[in-house]
Amino acid sequence: MSIDTQFNNDTHSAPEATPANPKNTSLSTLDVLESEAIHIIREVAAEFERPVLLFSGGKDSVTVLHLAAKAFWPAKIPFGLLHVDTGHNFDEIIRFRDETAEKYGLDLTVAKVQDYIDDGRLRERPDGTRNTLQTQPLLDAITGGTFDAVFGGARRDEDKARAKERILSLRDEFGGWNPSSQRPELWNLFNGRHLPGEHVRVFPISNFTELDVWSYIAREGIELPELYFAHDREVFARDGMWWATGEFSTPREDETVTTKKVRYRTVGDMSCTGAVESSADDLESILAEVAATTVTERGATRADDRISAAAMEDRKKDGYF
């Protein structure tokens, strides 16, 4: 579905008030979440000088991008995209990222971890994963682009650290996050004031859950990378997850490669993101699967988040996400 067709035929706005329903009280949960997110995006675009949207090609950042398109329709989104490329990303994700930026006509800034490894600013980790190496390239890209507000796709159910964070998350001159510096956001009033050198991370879908995101994607007909849907792939078992075989994910001698029908609940560095065995190859099946699960997507398929209970919070304090 083209952008023009999608928004011109949008049937998901609030129903009109009628004599029988003068207060128009039939807004759904998704309507309310969408309205809040659009309000946040518009407020930030009005208040800050140089916003940018962190775009990985994953479902959450795709959802934020779709909300931004609706927020400014029929005008163009007034900010660009930023991606930190670990060099270990799935080919499908990189292809989808580039096609999406072109479709929306947005500038895409790519910070490459490989450049930092090549010139000695970063070193490869012993375990081979590069997900935790994204912090410095991200902070340098923010500084280099003079971005003062950075949109992210974090949700309230994604990690325990989110319980300490607000919709607007102040980052200091080193890009770090201090949980004690969080500002109150009563009555949806967002304080974006910051000193030179500081910036703010913005999370418009903070009140979404994983199920909300999938429900919204289904309702809006949002296009996603094919990795999210069940497909046959050569994998091997390790640490309770299915790992795709590839240049950055190779089995050990005692690990057997087999073909399984799998899908990805979250998309990150190929060397730290596992798949789940699944037959959910359409949105309806994925909604049923997510509704029934009792394990978070990061807890189930992200090896870097199993390092410690506070792994994500520690990275946030250093400037990640």
C-alpha cells in the first residue's frame, strides 16, 4: 500500500460525535496510544531544533516512523533517520532500511562500527558480538549531526530499566543517562530544556507493549522485514535459542545445523540475536503467539541482555539507546 493511499483512506480516526453519542467516547486503546505518540512527536518537532529518528529497521522503529508520517501528513517528515550499523546486521534488515528511507524521501545517516574497529577506536569483543559496541558510534553521530532530540522505539514492557525512565530522557554532555535526573511529566507536559552539549532521547511509544505494537501494525497494514514472519532457515541450538548460520554466527564442533521454521521477535546484531521456533507466518498468527507468551522478546532471544539483570540499564548509563 502506498503512503498516499494509506493515509488518504485512513479509517482509524475517532468516530464522529452523534446525537446518540455526543461525547464521542468510543476510542479504542490503539486510538489513545496513537494519539499520545503523535502528540509527543509533534511537540518534540516544535520544541527542538535538530531531531532525528533512530531507525534499525525493526518493528518498533518502523512503528515510530509510521506514526511520524501520520503526525505531519500531508507534509514530509521534518527530520531524518540515524542507524548504527554493527556490520553484523541481517542482509534483509539493511535492505529494508535503505528501501524505507528512499520511500519516505528521508536523509539516512549511518554510523558504522566497522570504521571504529578499522582505525583502532574500538576492539572486537571476545564473544564476537558487536551490539554493545554501538554506543560510541551513536554518540559521535549525535554530536556530529548536532542532533538535540533522538527518537527511539523503546516500550514500557521491553526492559526493567524503562520503569525508571520517562518519555523524554535527558542525556548529559557525555551521552550518559542518570536515572535520578528524570523529570516529572504530569499532564503530558514534557520538559525538553537542556544545556549545550546535552541532548534528549524521546520514546513516543513508551506506553505500548509488544502486543500493542503488533496490534497496531496489523491495524495499519505497516510493512515489515520478512524476518519477523516464520520461514525456513538453517539454524543451530545454543543457550536455549536458535541461531542462524552465517558469516557472523557459526556453529561449534558439537553444535548440529538443522533446518527449522523460525521467526525473529526482535532484530539486532546477528551475532547476539536468536530466533524462536514458530509457524506464525502472518499477522493474525503472530498476534496469537505474542498474546500467549510469558517471556519478553529480549529475554527470549537477545544474548547481550542475559549478561546481567541490569545489562540494558548499564548500557543506557553509558549512552546506549
